[in-house]
Amino acid sequence: MIRFPRAARTVLTLALPLSLTALAAPSLSQLPSTPPGTLDKTRVTAGTYTVDATHSMIGWRVNHLGFNDYFGLIGQLGGSMTFDPANPAATKLTATIPVSKVITVDPALTAHLTKPAPEGGKADFFGANAADATFVSTRVLPGGDGVSAQVEGNLTLNGVTKPATFTAHFTGAGTNFFNKAATVGFEGEAAIKRSEFGLGFFAPLVADDVKLQITIAFEKK
């Protein structure tokens, strides 16, 4: 067994995390000069992809008292996509949306959205410890432009399941140089009526229609 002097052991202890960090991420000089993802469909390969939770999110907006819209955000999405560029209509998509992690720019409003229900009553909005919402696709209708599609499916939110449709737009594909994963990105738009999911508190003064803006990346590993 080889033993190093104490001073040498100290140097090794300090240096090891730095060396591991250097191995985990490229240095600035090693970074490519252009982004790895481009709007090129030929870079998309068939297979099963999982959501890049760190860089995927849903923004929502709703009108307040007829004056203006305010915004919120839900991140840390989950899910998967099975995709074949030769047959995009056969795409299968599932997503999980952790509504309990909803945020706004105002702490009081965020707290209201997740405020526990009163004893024996119903929460105004999601309440405490809300179950994740889910979306499961049932049909994908590719657009004539080759880079968009209508995605139909079932949205389960607040314990209620309803049909929902969103428009998806391809935004880029390539290989992520950090983790070497083949990655494909999309943006999407949708709209739902919150009252249909038991979330109609204060409607129509606060609008029933909620507009959703989706940005999502999928990785194949």
C-alpha cells in the first residue's frame, strides 16, 4: 500500500474535485464556436427521448380584472417522446407537470395558488401538495410546413381529465456537447379553461381562459 505524506494528501484532496470538474465540462477554449442545435430536421434520429427537466418549462398567462395579463411559470417537467422522423404522425408523447412548483413574481400570489384548503372546504386553486398534472398524446397531425404539428391528447389536472390540443414547432436538433446526448427542441402554444378543471375561483373577473407557452427539450441517451 502506498502512503503519501500528509501535505501531499492535502494537495490531492483539494485537487481531485477540481480535476473531476475539468473532466465533466469543457473549458472555454474547448467550446464550439456555434450552438450545437440548429433548425435542421435531418439531425433528428428515431428513438425514445426523455425530457430535459432543467431546460423545459411552461409559462402561463391570465387576464386580471380586465386590466392586464399576469404571468406564471412551471418548471421541472418530466416525460418522454417516441419519435421517428420518417413517420411523425406515429409520435407518442407523455408529460408530467409539477403544478405544486408553480411560481409567480409575487410571493403572495404564489402562496395563494398553493394555499391549503380550509378544513372541510376546497382550495381556491391547486392547494397544498397538488398532484402532478399529466398529458398523454392520442394523435399527432403533422403540419404541411414539415416543422410543426397539432398534438391532441388527454390532460389530467387537479384530478380532472379533459381533451387538450397544443401546437408544436420544431426549434432545433443536434448533440449536446456537455452530455453527448442527441437533443431535439420544440416550442408550443395551447389554451385551456381553468374552470373545466375545478380551478375557476374568481372567474370571470380573473379570466377563465389560460394561455400556455411551452418550451421543451428532449434528450436521447
